[in-house]
Amino acid sequence: MTQKLLRQLPSIDKWLSSEPGNALCTEFSHGEVAYVMREHLANLRKNLEKGLKKIPALQSDEYFALLRADLFTRRRKSLRGTINATGIIIHTNLGRAPLAREALRAINEVTRGYSNLEFDLESGKRGSRHEHVESLLTQLTGAEGALVVNNCAAAVLVALNTFARAGEVLISRGELVEIGGSFRLPDVINRSGAHMIEVGTTNKTTLHDYADALGEATRVLLSIHPSNYRIVGFTAKPSLRELVKLSNKKKIVLIEDLGSGKLIDFKSSFLVSEPTVAHSVGQGADLVTFSGDKILGGPQAGIIVGRAELIDAIKRNPMSRAMRIDKLSLAALNATLQLYMPPNDPLKKIPVLRMISEDKANVKRRATNVLKKLKKHSAIECSLDDDVSYAGGGSLPMNGIPTTVIRLQVKGLTPNDLAKRLRETELPVIGRITNDKFVLDFRTILPRDVTDLIASIEDAIQ
């Protein structure tokens, strides 16, 4: 029976040349229609082998409408904006830091035509893309030089490749972290061409552990700040100042990877354990690496600051060209860094910093206004509640930030059903499920997205 039904399925060519196929190829491209038809036939074959007893009417108006809807769905752009209602401020899966309006305007300015990306307007000769942000970074961090590549892993990789290729890198066993996407720091070190030497233990590493491991081949001492993890209890590690003294004495390069990129020391109990880049530079680290799209609040970028002669050596490494930052990210980073300069207030201008530092009363006010509108719908049951948000993105994993949430239930829908429907709206809403209720965390819902949030919820419950 199954084989008989399978033989009744049309070939792709026959289905494409049918009246519905010709109509679809007039509206869409031949390749698009063929791709979708192949997928439908493949699914039908699987279902027939699983026991399906009847083939749908593939030439019918109903199936034509199904194919057409599928084609429209596939034409919808893959990379889309979303509303982040998860409470994770720097959400890696949702693109990390949302950009400030000034950064968005800067991207538009340099992409609507040509730009002086690598052109010196004063001399009329070739310039360097690094110059657009280097002076800003040195002013903000106190470093002698700065270089920007495409992400923080690349920053660590190119720095190690420059100074420790074919040599040894010392690193504490307690700092051999996974940096996301299943990539681990030892993999990055190995790819740099350096040989990794582990010192100490997972929970305790002393200055003597580093000193005892030093050898003729040692080129770099690598220190990783625990931005995305915590080891608590019976622990110990040398201070950055102690590592600086040791590296200076042995004439090796000390690189500290800060990761999160905190540029200013603003009052927030949630950031108290996160040092600023300027602090690490002031302590004497030769090079400091950090991300542009975490607490800094800018675009994806890997930033290296430190001693001028070391930065210049990295610039001469051919690998730095392979990892260089593109003009869109460079424009956004330049504009974001400008927001740290007086008289600007980065806590108000930069979305990530605003969300981290925003008073809970303001968050509650936004949630209350939305709650009033949602309660007008008879199908919705909702209530306000206190909860905690997190910085996320590999930053401050244990520091909860007080927030206000709406706990949402819709008649006839499970929390998972509602979550799926909200992901399928024109502007998808991504929240979390807690205690069998769908939760909207208003610390991470941008003020400009509130109207769209309500529209997406109304669309999802229809």
C-alpha cells in the first residue's frame, strides 16, 4: 500500500509544469518553488512511510495556498529585530548590546555613500582605520595605544600570535574557560601558535605557581578576569599588581582579558566586582583585551589597549588584517565611545548602561502601563511581580538586578504555546517561562518597543 502511494507522488518537473506550479513560478522564482516543492514531497514520503494513508490533493486550490504561504514565510528575512523580554540585558543569542541612537545614525552616515575609512582628509593621503577610535580609547583608558579587531576572541588570538607564537603562555587552570558556542580558551591559545602551560589548580593558584613555571620559552602571562563564571569557597589567586611585578621582572608580556569592557566606574552594586579597563591599565598590565558589545554597550568588536610598542607590533601582524573591524562596526564604536566623553551622560545615552543602572521604580512604571492595557483583553490573565534581571553576555553571572515583570497567561494556551506564538509575530517577543507562566521582564524591554510589544501580544492571542 505504501509503495503504491509513493509511486503516485509527482516528479518535481511534473509538479512545476502543472497549472499551480506555473502560477507560483510567475509570482516567485523557479528555484524557490522547486525548493519548497522538494521539501513538501520529502515530508510526504516520510509521512507515508510512517503510516499516512492518503495523499493530499496536490493540485487543489487549498494546497496551492499552502505552498504559497510557505513561500512567503521563507521570503521573510532571516535576521530580524526582536523584543527582549528575558531580563538578560546582554543576551548573546539576541545580539548582545542594543546600539544607541547616535551609533545607528553613524552607521547610516558612513554607509549611504563613501567615507574616509582609510583616507586622511588633512593630508589627502592614505590613512588608517584604527585612527578613528584609537585616541578615544587611549583617553578613556589611560593606555598608550589601542587597536580594534572583530571580536574579543580575535583580540586574544592576535595578541598571543604576535608575542607567544612558538613560545609558552602561562595561564591558571582556574581560568581555562569556555567562551561560548562550545569554543574554549585552550583552543584559542593553541590556534595562536603558542604552547599553553597550566599553573596552579582549579580553585587556588599562587604567585609561586606562576614563578615556578617560568622558563626560557615563556613569552606571555595570560590572566583571564572571571566575567562569565565564579569559583567560590576555598579559593585564591594573585592580584594583578603581583602578576605585573613578576612579568616585569622576567621581561615577559602580561595580557589581561577583561572581557566585559567596563569603561567607567559608576555607582551600581551590581557592577562592584567588575574592574574598569583604566584600572587594569593603571595597575600596569601590558595589554588589556575586552569586548565592544558587552558592558561597553557598542557593536561587536575586540579591543586591545596597552603599551604603544606592543600595539604597534600587533598592527604589523598580518593576522590583524584578517581580523580587522569593518566600517559599520567602526562607525558605531566611534559614536558609542563619543558618548562616554563630557558633557554626554553614558548612563542615559547607552542602552546597556541605562538598563543596568535604571531605578526599579521606572521599570515598574512601564510594566504597570502595559498591564493596564493587557487587562482589557478578556482572554488574558496577568499580574505584576518582583523578580531579578541579569547583565548576561558573560558578565556578572551571579549579580541579580531587581526588576518588575508581568506574569502572563492566555486562556486556551499553555505557556509554551504562547511563547511559540509570540516568536512568530511580526516583531517577535522573547520572554521566559517561570512557574508555568510566561514572564515579560521590563528591565530589558526598550521604551521604544512598548507599543510594538502590546501589538505582538494582541496578534499572538487572536
